[in-house]
Amino acid sequence: MTRDHVDLQPLNTLRVPAMAEHFAEVTVSSQLEGLLAHARSNRWPITVLGEGSNVVLGNVLPGLVLLQRCKGISVLEEDDSRARVQVAAGENWHSFVRWCLERGYLGLENLALIPGSVGAAPIQNIGAYGVEVGEFIETVHCRLLPNGEHKVLDRGACDFGYRDSVFKRDLSDATLIESVTFQLPKAREPVTSYPTLANYLEAYDIVDPDAQQVFEAVVEIRSNRLPDPAELPNVGSFFKNPVLAEEAFTSLAAGHPGVPHYDDPVGHKIPAAWLIEQCGFKRREGAVRVHADHALVIINPEHRPAGEIVALARDIVGAVQARFGILLEQEPRRYGIFEQ
Ligand SMILES: Cc1cc2nc3c(=O)[nH]c(=O)nc-3n(C[C@H](O)[C@H](O)[C@H](O)COP(=O)(O)OP(=O)(O)OC[C@H]3O[C@@H](n4cnc5c(N)ncnc54)[C@H](O)[C@@H]3O)c2cc1C
């Protein structure tokens, strides 16, 4: 039922060498009862992995690593205005976005090409180009670790925020998500206000785009801007963009006139990439380094151990804090034991 000493290097997009003490791939929910009982009786801690595109894994992950690979999409209900769709956690996110568009279920087109699984989407409330997934989530069905109790959280209980949810706070690493139910409209004005997307549409003279055109634009922009983890190992943005309240922003702007910022209801969002670039990290040398075109992305072309990535991240956080007084928060989550 479980395997020992399993290599996790192919299962994380940073391609760091990592080993699971014990490992199981979950393909049907009925396996879970036994696996959780087995972990409980052995007092193994449990780590859940999807497609490994937002984790930094240490050399060894003690206990049991569960790879969530359950598949299946069911339309629970559909009328002229919307569809309710339940999706198993192991489905690939981008394939699901495409599936929705093919059926005229709208809203997720701005989130095209985000790597990873459907089950991980609620964890950090994935977002891109002005849209966050939480808006479309009706319920999240999960099991509490390690007792296996079923729990259904509605959108309110998920408490979604910017790259944040209850799954990163009160329920941090305490659940295995089995499926997510989405409510998707069939008519919706596409969201095109995000500057990169708006500029792209303008450059190609696309006026009043439909969801399919937004999807295609997002795919094109992302393919040009972000390194493909299959070619250049990375986990996307390594840090969240800091959000400053009025007073903190005024004092930052006084010391650093011209600091870029996007204002939204939560405050002034400062591009972490700009802060990192100002501190001189956007350079090409080093086995583990900041991407030359995208300072928010740490790349690991030589498949070095996670300790080296953590060390670079620590240097970046220290430099940004010393220069700007801003504490960057890491986006990918860390698991296991780290050795340099
Ligand atoms: C090139 C690139 C671009 C990216 N762009 C974006 C972006 O634009 N916006 C964005 O929001 N993110 C982005 N990401 C981050 C990543 O794609 C998302 O966080 C994605 O949701 C991670 O999915 P995953 O299946 O790979 O999760 P993993 O990396 O396997 O896991 C991430 C976290 O979720 C937990 N988890 C995973 N599955 C489950 C489950 N079934 N039950 C409980 N917990 C689970 C894990 O324990 C871990 O804490 C990007 C990553 C890359 C590599």
C-alpha cells in the first residue's frame, strides 16, 4: 500500500533532490481510509502533494507523502445561466480551464496555464490577470488529517484572500482536499483591466474580447513571460507582492520616489520583482539564481538541493528588508528536512 524511500525529484517542479520516507499515490478515495489509519498507527506525519509546482522540498520528507491523483469531473446542475461542477482534486488545473471554456462555462479563462492540480487551487486561492479562483468556488470537500473525517467548507469558510485561505492558516496542512465544486456563469463580462492583459489586447486590436480570446491572450502572455518549469525548473513567483497600508506606503514613497504600485481595496501592492531587482539580484551567474527576465522567479537549472534555494531566498529577504524595510513573504510552501 505504501512504498519506502521514494524519489520526489520528478514530482516537484524545482527539481530539487528529495526523498519521501513513505509514499502512496491516491487514485481512488476508498484508499484513503486505510492509508490514514496506517499513518496514524505509525505516528507518521502526512504531507499532501499535487503536481509539486508550489513547494520547496527538503532532502528528506519524514512520514507519509500522499500524492493526490484522483480524477473525475461531474456537472451537478446546469441551467441557462450557470453550471455547478464538481472536480476531483487530482485533475490538472489548465485542462479543467479548457474543459470549461469548451462547454461555455466562464470565468476561469484568466487563470489559464497556471500549473498544478485542481485540489491545490483553493490552498493559495490561485490568481492571475485580475481574477482569483475563490470567486468561483462553492465548496471544498476534504478529509481532516489524520483522522479521515469528511469536512465540507463553503466559500465563506475558506476565507479566501490574496494568495491565501484558511488552508494556509487554521487548517494549514491539516486536510487532504478530495474535490472542489465550482459555480460557473454562462454569461459574464470578461475581466481585461489587468495592465499586461489590457496592453496585449490593445496591441492586437482586440476590442470586446470574448472568454476564448482572453484565454488565448493569457496563454500567449504567460508562455512568453514565464519560464516553463519543464525546461527551467522553478515554482513561479517565489514571493508574494507585499501589500502596504497608507502610512507605510507614504513613507516608502517618500524615500523611494517612483516606486511602482498597484492600488486595490486591500492597500498598495508593491511588485516584489521590482524590490528584488533594485537589490541587484537579477543577474545570470550562480547555479541557483533569480531569472534574468523575471526577478520574482528563482530558477534551479542544475537541480541543486533546496538548501541552496532557501539560502538565496534568505539573502533576498534580508536585502529587501534592509533597503526598503519590507518583509517579503515566501509563496511556495516548505516541507521536510533541509540540508545545505
Ligand atoms: C511557472 C509557474 C507559474 C505559476 N503561476 C501562478 C499564478 O499565476 N498564480 C498562482 O496563484 N500560482 C501560480 N503558480 C503556483 C502554482 O501553480 C499554484 O500554487 C498551484 O495551485 C499549485 O498546484 P500543485 O498541484 O502543483 O500543488 P503542490 O505544489 O503540489 O502543493 C502546493 C500546496 O498545496 C497543498 N496541496 C496540494 N494538493 C492538495 C490537496 N489535494 N489537498 C490538500 N492540500 C494540497 C500542498 O500540501 C502544498 O501546501 C505558478 C507556478 C509555476 C511553476
